[in-house]
Amino acid sequence: MKVVDLRNIFANCNDQLIEISDNRIYYAEEKNEEGHNSLFLLEYNRITRRERILANYILDRPAFVPHFFSFSDVILLLLEDGSSHVELLAIDKITGEERHAVVLSLVGNFSECAALDESRIILFTEEDDSHAELFSEYRRLTGFARVALLFDLEEEAYYYLRDPRICNAAARDLVTYNLDGDQQLLVLQPHGDETEKWNCYRNRRWLGDHVNDNVWLCPLFDFIVSAKAGEKRVPLELILSAGTAGLVRYAGMNAESIYFRAKHFPSNDQRLCAVDKRTGKRQIVAQLNLRPDEQEGYFCIDTEDGRAYKIVDRGDYLEAVGVLNSSLHARYSKELGDFITCVEDRFIIARYILADEKDSFEFHSIFDCLTGEQQSYECACAVEGGTVVLY
């Protein structure tokens, strides 16, 4: 495990971590300089332990909110203030130069976004005062509350999306990943949150058995071609589904598999399933059920590496046991707080929040299961592979 301590570099609470790689860490910092709000894009070299400014911008609107998407060569930066005007930039990660910079005027106010690759992003907009009549007609014709559009930076062109599975999606439900050099698009279509799905099961007598959670998949190239052609249905393939009697929720992925948590309401049985990225084969890889003597317990799924742990309150201590891709079996103090993950099956990362009506303090601890040593820090923390970043 490698601990990178950036607490002295991160100057204030507006700092935002963007990417942790083997050699570099990218992050952003907002400052007020000479009466101007400025945004700095920074790089920390893990080998030389030096920081450099990659790019900086004066934010001419104080309400600007930045959104960052990091890819192999560029960082996409989208600036929005909830209005219909959005700035989108593609910044070279080596030179800091702008490969693209555009100002977009959207139909409706910006709602959220999801970057698909280095040059394409999906934007969602919602009704504003100036487009109220247009949105009313749009809802009447399509049933959609929001507008979804694909913007291509290379072409500087919009393409309005028509597929309800995309238009009704949340940005977080559009997940891309690389498979042998080709980008894939995973579209998650959960029916509300878990409480809502459970209520659907309780009321299945009136709702029927077809209130579904669906998971769709297709090559990103095929999606883009179809979207640009204006097709009403992009070529998504259904890979998982759960009706009214259960649920399926995305739980992360690693190089080989995509993981989903599946629950059957009648039996209260919960499992972790894996879909092989190459073959599409589905299998149950872990049981997520507590024994009668483990009622004070829960499961923690590491969404980045497809690991899962069972955390059980044993009275005087907490017990952590790996149930997927982990051989962890350790005891640690309750004082460390909530289990986050475990690095190298040895170092438990836990978080504790101390808050009152006025202030909130975040503490992270690293507990060595082999030696019993622990270190606690008042800071935020991020884990990527074998690297723990304190900031």
C-alpha cells in the first residue's frame, strides 16, 4: 500500500480530486484572487513529488459549478450555473492546452451530464421560463420530463436523443468502460430506489409482475451511430432484469466482470451476481445474507474492484470478512467508524464523521490487520488500487 498525503497541498474545502493514476494525481482548486474567482487544474507528480498548474480559468460567473471527466489524454471540464448556458472544454493532460472550447446554449436549464468519451457528452436539460411552452408540448408528445442530447466536440454538433431508456435515465446510470480497446456503454434502468421497489412488491396485486429493473449494454460506437441517425431505439441489449418480486442494482466492475446485487423479496435472499464482460456469462459469485446471530451487520461492496465484505458487530469489536475477491478476516475497533474498503487484504480504511448543529469533521483511519497499528487523520480520503490519498 502507498499512502499519498496531499493535505498540505489541498488548500481548502473547494478542492476536488479528479483522478489517481500510477504516476500522477489530478485535482482542481478554486480560489478568490484579486476579487476574481479562479479555477486551477493541477497535477501532482507522484515520482518527483512536485505540483504543477496544468491550466487556470477566471470564473466570470460566481455560481459556476465545475464537472470533470478524466480520460487517457484529456480532461473534459464542463462549467454550468444551472442556466441554459454551458461552457465545455477539453484540456490536454500533458500540455494543458485546450483542444476544444465551446459555449453551448441549451433548450432549457442544465440538469446533469455524463461524458461518454474524450469528445462526446450527454447533456440533460429541464424546463425553464423561456421554454415552458416548448417543454409542455415536448411532454405531451414524448412523455419525457427532460431533454437529452448528445454533443460531439469534434463536430461541435447536437443530436437530440429519442430513446426513452436514455431520456429517462439519470447521468449516473450511464456507465462506459473499455473492453479490449473498444468502449462499451452500460445503461442502468432501476425502478426508483430500493424502498420504492419494495413498495411495488407489496402492492403487486394492483401493479402486476412487470415493474422491472433492467440493465442494457451495447458498443459505444453503435450507440453513437444510432443516436446521430435519430433512431427511436438505440441498439441496446438486455443483459439483466428483475420484475416486481425483486431488484437488481449495479455494484461495480473489475477487468473481467460487471457485478450486480440481486434481491428476491419473497425469500429475502440477496446475492452478488457477475456478468463476464467478454462472454456475457452470468453467475452467482457471493451470498449476501446474514446468519441469525449476525443481525447487527451489513455488506460493503467496493465498486471499483469488485470486492465485497461482510461487517458484523460482535459487541466489543467489529468483524470484517471478505466474501468476494478477498480473503480478509479481521477484528477492529468500533471507534474507527464505517468500513470503506480494505487494501491488499491487510489495511482497513474506515471513516468517522463528528458533527453537531454547526460543524462537521471527517476522520479517516488506516488499520493494519497484521500488526494492529492504526493511524487516524482529519481529512477526506480516496482509494485507487493500492494507493490511499489523503487530502
